[in-house]
Amino acid sequence: FAQAGCPDTISATTKLVGELATKMSTASTVAVGLLSCCLAVCAQRAGRLQAEEKPAMPLCTCTASGCSCEELSVTLDANWRWVHDGQGTNCYKGSEWSPDLCPDPDTCAENCHLEGITADEYQNTYGVDSSRGGLTLNFLTESKTGEAPNAGSRLYLMESEDTYKVFKLKNREFTLTVDVSRLPCGLNGAVYFVEMAADGGKSSKNGANSAGAMYGAGYCDAQCPHDIKFIDGRANTEGWNSTAPTPIGNYGSCCAEMDIWEANSRATAFTPHPCNITGSYLCDSSDLCGDTAAGKRYAGVCDKDGCDFNPFRMGNETFYGRQVGSKHFSVNTKKELTVVTQFITSDGTDKGDLVDIRRFYVQDGQVIPNSNSTIKGVTGNSITETFCDQAKDAFGDVNDFAAKGGMKAMGEALDRGMVLAMSLWDDGEAHMLWLDSVYPEDADPSTPGVLRGPCSPSSGKPKNVRETYPHASVTYRDLKIGEIGTTLQSKDSDGEEDDEFGGDGRRLQQPVLL
């Protein structure tokens, strides 16, 4: 992330250094020379070989009097972008760093530039299509140059050209419409919030991260991912394992995460993941990162398990799924559906503690409450501290949710503000079994909490998914944020009713609070 856009002050700086050098001793001149060298790093700019042309993404903000909408945009995460030396020579290709350009983290950051993405590339290289008030993310997109196809994408909603949109969700509801009909077992169309910096970390890393939000920099989540190529302005080259299912380095990037929607057409879950840190955090050890492979999963700074509500896992196997023939589901994933998530506070104000995360759906004009748990000892259809404690106890899971501060800590992260991410991905590590199949894979499926969905344990292997479902896709549209009970109003902000040609079968006549 150190690759981008410093001010045009290098000439002035060089002149100043020269003037100072003529007035100082030899030793001091050496010191000034070192300063000049350091400042010259700032000359490394963002890629300028092509324009950045972000896709549009509308967002509506709602109150009791109506909704007002604005056209924002999205940017692709830095990990997907072309990284080069400023002249077009790759710093990273396939799964390997260039040994010449990237011999160490700092030299790599100084040498390498994150490149912009044209409108044509967003669509035809990365599979991101504008679609009816939103976006369609395509799974595999064939390369025009004969390289391996692009797999999936991760995008962030922008406030401006170089700033992410920051949401404060306490005492609010967030609504979106999704189409997961083309998402099979093993894929995850995810919409979620993470505590990234609004500027992508540009101002908080002592100038090391000069690419910032414009180039999709600064990603973090509660899994403390090790596959992020640049963290805090330094390349993640140390210990880089290019042969891992997902290539990874020594360092991870951690922050609180609120999963609104993780789903394919067979299973879904929403999950808060609190952390005991504030904002984004570079972890540099197995303990701090909570590395599962090192046996340190619950030692890290974030709750990786979270407190999930998956209807299938909570005992209702006919609530959510593909309605075919005699198979009936309350939520039919062969059709488009609207998802509403409410963040309820203790006193009904923005300042109260987060106490409840509620979910309901709207499909074919009908409000569908979330399913109730049928697991013995676990009650309710929303996420509360009591629900989380009961579920952890019933499933025999480590209650890291409580250890990391539970609902209160999650609410504090929501209060500080979070960035919206939208993605489509497959899972090289756990094959998405934690979402839609038996997990852990070697566990008895009859044990409460093990069965997460109807998919086969072999269904989520990336090789199988990519060969069988290259044309999979997910659509996200009609994003809305607003006061509780306002995002499903039937009138626009000036009170005008739409005519008969504007109805979409999803809007309701009254606000809803469940």
C-alpha cells in the first residue's frame, strides 16, 4: 500500500536538502542525505498506466418521512489488482513475489505500484457487472491474455473517490436485495461490515500506506487473514507460502466484523465477530493472529467463530433453500429475496448498548420472520447474549464470543463505524463446510451444531467448484440504511406513490419491526 500518490513536493524537498547541506558539517550532510533518501520513497506513486473507473452502486438512507438515494461507487480490493514497478513489470505474478523487486517488505512497498482498473476490466477481467440498481459478481472470468481465470471478487462501498463509506449501525436497520439462485454448494456470496479505516489506512500509518481507499487498501477482518499482500504499507513477503491453498505470509490483518449475509442457495448465516482491539491491527505472531494451524485459534485478538445464526444449524432444515418439485422452503432461494437486519439497543437510542441483532426476509410481498431455534436448550430467532451463551453451551463450542466482549464489544465497533464489503469467494482452507455442510468434517453429523447445511462434505473443494460451476454469480442491489422500521416503506422521500408499472412485489405498506 506504500505504492501510491504522494504530493508533488520532491523537487522542493531536494532543493531544501541541498541548501541545508552547504551550511552543515560533513557528518550532518550525511544525515540530511539519509533524510533525502527516505523522502524520495514518497516519489513512488500509485499506478498511472490506466484510469480507475469504479462501478456505480446506489445507497438509500431512510427515515420515517421517506428514503433519499444517492449514487455511490465501489472499488475492488487491492489483493486483486495488478501490482507492478511503475513501468509494467510485475511485482507479483501467479502466487509469487518478484525476488528482484520484492526482496523484503519495505523495498517491495517502495518499488511497487497498485494499478487502477478501467470500466472494461471491472466487467471483463474481474466479472463485476452493473445490474438493476446494484452489482452482479461473477465467479470465474476468463483472461484475455491466456492467464488463469479470475476467481471471485471483494469490493467496498465508497463515500468519495478516495474514502470508504462508513456506517454506524446501532439503532439502525440495513436492507439489501439478493439473488443467490446461481450460487451452489461451496460458494459464499457475502455482504458484511469490517472496521477498516475510512481512508484505507492512508493517514494512520505514518505515510507508509499512500494508496488508500481509492485502490482498495486497508482490508482487515476477524479471521486476521494472512493472504493480504500489503498491510500497513509493508509487503507481506516474509514467510510467504506460495504453495498453500491460499498463498499466505507471516502477518495478518485483524479487525471486528459483522457478517450480515453469508450465503449460497443452500445455506445462510449472519454472525457478529467482536475483537479486543480497536480498528485495524497487524498481527505478527500465531498467538496474536489466533492461527488455527498452530493451535492458537482462541488466543488471538478476534473471535473467529463468532456467534452465528444459521437456520439449518439451529434445527430448521426447511426454512431456507431451493424450492424444486415437492421441496418447500419458507425462503425460496430460486427467487430474489430482500434481507433486513436490525441492530437493537438497550434503550432504543443510538447511545444504548447493542443487545439484539434481528433478521427477517421479504419475498413475493410477504414478510418472513427468521426461523426459531429448535435445538434443545437454545431459544429465540435473533442474536442476543443469552442466545449466544445457550448455543455455545449446546454445541460444546468455546465461547470466544463472550471472551472477546460479546454484544457490547460488537456494539462498540459498530459505534466507531464500519465499512461495507461485498464479495463472492470459494474456500481453499475449509471448503465452506462451516456454512453449508458437516463441520468439522470428521465430526458425527448427529451431534448438535455439526450439520450446517445439506451439502456434501466433498462439494466445496475449489477445484470441483471451479470446474463444475464456472458461471456461478450473485447479485446485490437496493442497499438501504435507516431508522428501525423505515427501509421497507412504499413511498419515496417526496411522498409520491409509484404507478402500477413501478411495483416490484417486495415493498410493504407499513414499516416493520420484528
